[in-house]
Amino acid sequence: MKYAEIKKDIFSIQKPCYYVQCISADFAMGAGIALGFNEHFNMKNKLTAAYPNGYTPTYDNKRMVGDCILMDNVLNLITKEKYWYKPTYQSMEEALIKMREIVLKNNIKNIAMPLIGTGLDKLKWNNVSYLIRKIFNNDDVNIAICRLDIFEKENIETRISITAHRPGKLPQEFGYDYNNPNWVITKQWIKEKLIKDKCTYALTGMALGGDTVFAEAVLELKAEGYPIKLECAIPCRNHSSKWLTSSQKIYNDILSKADKVTLVTDLEYNSKVMADRNKYLVDALVGKYDKLYALWNEDIKTGTGQCVRIAKDKNIKIDILKPSTIMEYTKNNRPFNLDEIEKLNKGIMLEENSVGWQIGEKLLKYQADIGVKYHYNPFNEADSKNLRIKYSTYLPNYFLKEYKNNNNPLHSKDGMLIADKYDRIVIGDYGAFVEIDEKDIHTENLMVKEKEEYRFSPKYHENIKYEWYRPKTIDAKLYHQLRTVTYADYLPNKWYISPYETLEGKGYIKHEPEMLDRAITDIHHLSDIKAKLNDTPKVMYYDLANDLICFDTETTGLSADKGDELLQISMYDGKNERLSTFLHPYNKKTWNGAMAVNHITPKMVENAPYPIDIAPQVRDLIESAKIITGYNINFDIRFFEKCLGIDFSNKQIIDLCKVFKDYRPSGSHKLRDALLEFCPESLTEYDNGAHLADTDTKATVELFHAMNEKGLIYIEDKSINFEDKITDVEQLELF
């Protein structure tokens, strides 16, 4: 086999060859690349004429999946029954095996295919590519994978827009003098970010303050020879007519040097033209790598807040620079350093010559040992021996600071509430939800916002959605106003949601991988919100039991990204325990919510090693493994990545929770449920020690072997030696 992935449109191939596409057994072919096959080969009509009822070759007229139809010079892989279904790796493999039989029977030599199974079908290309190379490895055939996506960033235009507060909305330390140190550092941040993001086209709304500084930064880059263009989007004709003469001079000078000046509206100055200008700046961001920069104090009522909301609704990437970050950085007259500003912007500052600094030195050495950037910084509390953190005054962050410091910031009209008596606490972008004794509590110092249907007359905004907010008493409907849940805490036997659940559209939650078992299997729906889980399967690899590493963790909370830490890890190979230890958190002193579940007390870990002390041993075990497994393993992997700097990018990972869900989609999918289904003999030991990492890990290893015996785990033949992937297109006879 000769195999290559090349930059080419599959329908532009000139030489004779056979083409491959994936279809459903009902021959719908109404979306994606199937439209191209219809246009070039009239494939849907030909298949329908040959099989009027769809592909039903069996006696019971059941539509076949995992087969292949040769029609003219197109090999049609039938990987699903109906067009709205999703294929599996098993159906893909079966279809490719049938295709191979046809290829050998008809002496087919040259084959071209797109990234089959990806796109709308959502399979992972690396896994599909493996199946193709495994099945055709020993055959005399040329296979060309035609793709454009791997080259898409070559010569692509990357656009970045700015939204920023006017000086009147910023702290008085900024002012209108752009030589002010705060503005100088802001401009340098913009320049470095534009270069880092490879921006080629920058857009500014030309307001006073951040917009103007952004434009000056772009023009300075142009003068230095950087290939970038500037577009100035002017909201109205008399935009600067009431400005000071000095500001008008800067404004006109920028316009004269811009590559493009766009008059967004032909109206006089009013609030509507500003809204239209903001929408224009966001609508211009259409590419995969486009971004919005925001110099923003997180006030959602401002024009900058409006711009950020529009960008969030369109899923545009946003880089936020807090004014407080700039002021803190310039306070000590430090020279510009982008990495330091980014850390400070996230609230992290290291105290030199402290115990935390010494541990940090270990981290740096470990970073050098593993040869990758060590992203995790384990310190997140205002503790003199570790780090001090600069909290934003934004209400949810203020709440977190006070809550974590046990200052109990929950006030009702009747007085102070006790923080440890809550049932549920959920904090999001626009407010917080607290429930005590199963009753909704209105907290005086937490502002919850309710969406107003219209802020302006709908007459002028027929095709534009504006979201404005007004104060509202906390109740269950808050979830409809939360854009992003940034923090969640809970007590035992209460439902809860993941810290990384993001609302999509109206009432749907997108789950990121970092969740506990219960968040996957036992979410209680609130109102009409429905949980949508990302459970895309992967090709699963297995060689020998000795090549297996299974692990589990116990932690102080739900989120490694929000500063939660490891309390215990346990690692087994396919037979025996390799490592099991409690861990001393760098920073956490209490973890009441987690302790109620895992029963690990501060006393139990006070003499335990720090994570950095066992990180090299963990790294060696992971690197020696050919397969990584666990139950809801993504949660544990995230803590390994953040707390131990372990790289899993080249590892094959099997999440047994997902295997169980594929095997039995309905019902509960906790670890105990899986053990009951596949290896009930393990339940007694598991029940006696459940929620400790070593007990869970041992049970998970037994579950892995039981599932494998039933053929539920995809096995890769490691004895196969693939030829090196061809990168020179001329090596393929076809091209």
C-alpha cells in the first residue's frame, strides 16, 4: 500500500481513479461532501434506481450497515442505517473490509477519498486513518486522502477586533493621555498579542481610549514592517465632532493611515449607531482563528459588555484584559513581559523566597526534565507560604474569594447565613445561585440578572438579538440566565452540575470532559434544561495486560482549572498495584464538600508527599504504558495534566464509562452499576472501600478485563508495521 494525505480537492483529480464516500443505507445524501458526489456523479439517483427501498440485500429487507456498494467508479461505504444516525468505528471497519474485497476482486489500484467519517459524522480522523492503513496495509493499492484542512492556516487572513471602555468608564489612573504608563503597557500588550495570534487584519471602532490605542498599536506594527492591515469602523459621520481638538487630531491621523475606513451608518450620533458599530466589529470575525480583544472591567451593561455578549453568542474566541491587571503591573514600574501580564490577568503572583517559591523551583526542574511547558500553577489561595492572588471585584469572583476564606459572604435580610449549611452553590458569568434547606435564597451582595426582552424599540432591531439584564430575586430560573457556570459546589445527596457546563442556545447544556460520575449519570433536570453529553467514542487499543495502566484520583473538588488539588492517586497495571499514596495539597486546607464523599480528612494528608514529589514516578508509569484506562477517566486525566504535568497527547485512552454507556445506553452508569453488570464478584470489596482511589482503581482493572472478554474493547494488532506515510505526492502513481 502507498498512502498519502495531500492538499487537493477530491473533485479536481484528473487521472482515472476510484472515489470513496460514506453514506447511509437510506441514500439520503443531502448534506456535506455527499452533495459534491451527487453533483459530479449523480450518485443518489443511481443508487436509488438500483435499490428503490434503500440498501436491503437480506431476506428480511433490513437495511444493511457495514457494507460497500460499487457504483460506476464510486465506492459507497454504508456506515449507518439512516442519515441522522452517527456511524461507529465498528461499522466503519466492517464497511472498509467489504470495500477491500471489492478492490481486490476488481483489481482496483488507485483510490481517492476525503476525510471519510469525519465532518458531520463526528468520527476522529486519526482513528479512521488507522483503520484504512490496517486493512489495506499489505495490498498493492495507492490511496490518496484529499484534504484541505491541514493547510488551511497557510496564507489565511486572521482578523482581530477590539472592544474597550472609553476613559470615562475606566479607572481614573488611565485618563486621556496615551503616554500614561497604563496605556503604554496596554499598547505593548496589544502589539505582542497581535504578533502571537498572527493577526493580518485588525478592526477598531475608533472610540476614545482602548480603540484608539489599539489602532496606534497596529500602525506601529505596520511601520515596523509587520504584515497587517487596519480597518476603522466609524459608527456615524459626526463621531468625533464633540471631542477635544487634541483627540480629534489623533483620530484624523489614524484614519488617514488606515487601509480601510468604513462608515457603518449614515445617521447622527445616538446609541443605536454604537450598537450597530459593535455588531459590525463582531460580524467581521468569521474565520477559525479570528478573535475579539476586550479591555473590559466585566460590567455587562456597557457597550463593551454588549460586544462581548454578541461574540459569546457567536462562539467567537475572546481575550479579555482587565484594567486592574494593567494598573497592578505598572504600579512597580516593571518592564513589559507578556507572560507575567497573562499570569497576573488570571490572578496569579508568586512571592519570592517562600516555601511556595521553593516548590516552584521543583516545578521548573520537573518542567526541564519532561521537556514541555508546565502549564499548571498549583497555588490559588492568599497564603503567605505559597502565592497571593489578586481577585477581581467582579461579584462572582468576590464571592469565591470570601467563601474560600470562610468569610461567609452570604447575607439574607435576616442576617448572616452560615456557608457550610448550603445545599447548592452555583456561580456563573452574570450572577450566583444559592440554596439553603432546599429554599431559594436572595443574597443582598450578589446581583442576579434577568434578561429583558427589548432594551430599544424592536423596530430598529428586527434581526438583532440584544440581551440586557436587570436585578432579579434568585430562584431556579436563574439557570436560563447563566451563560457559563464558572464554579459549582454541593453537599452530598444533592444534585449538582459540572463547573464546565455551558449553555448552548435555549436551555441546553454542553458538557466539557471534566465531570464526576454523578454529573454524567445522575443530573436532575431543572425546568426544561436537558443535559447533552459529549460521548464521542474512540478507537480502543489493547495489547497485553502488562501494558495497561489504570488510575483513579480523589480531589478537593471538581475542577483542576479552578484550583482544586489532588488528595490521593492510585495506579495499577493489568495485574498489580504500582503506586498508591495520599497527597498533601499545596494550598487547600479544607474540602468539606469533597470530604463528605471521599472521607479524606486534612489529618490524613498532613504528612503525605506533595504532588511534585511523586510526579516523576507517575510520568514514568504513564510513559511505559501502551493503554490508559479508568472510569470517567477524563476527569482524572485533567488533574494529572494540571497537577503533575503529564502529557497524554500520544496515548490511547479507554474510558470504561463510555464503553458501558455504548453497551447499555439507558439507566444509571456509575462505576458500581458497571461492576454489577460485568463482574458482580468485585462488589463486596468495592462497597467496603468505595470512594477511595485504590479501591476504585482495583475494581476498574477487573472491569476492564471483564469488558475485554466480552469483546467490548477495540483491539489493535500491534504486530502490524505500517509503511511510512508518504509526504511526496509524486510517489503516488495516481498523482
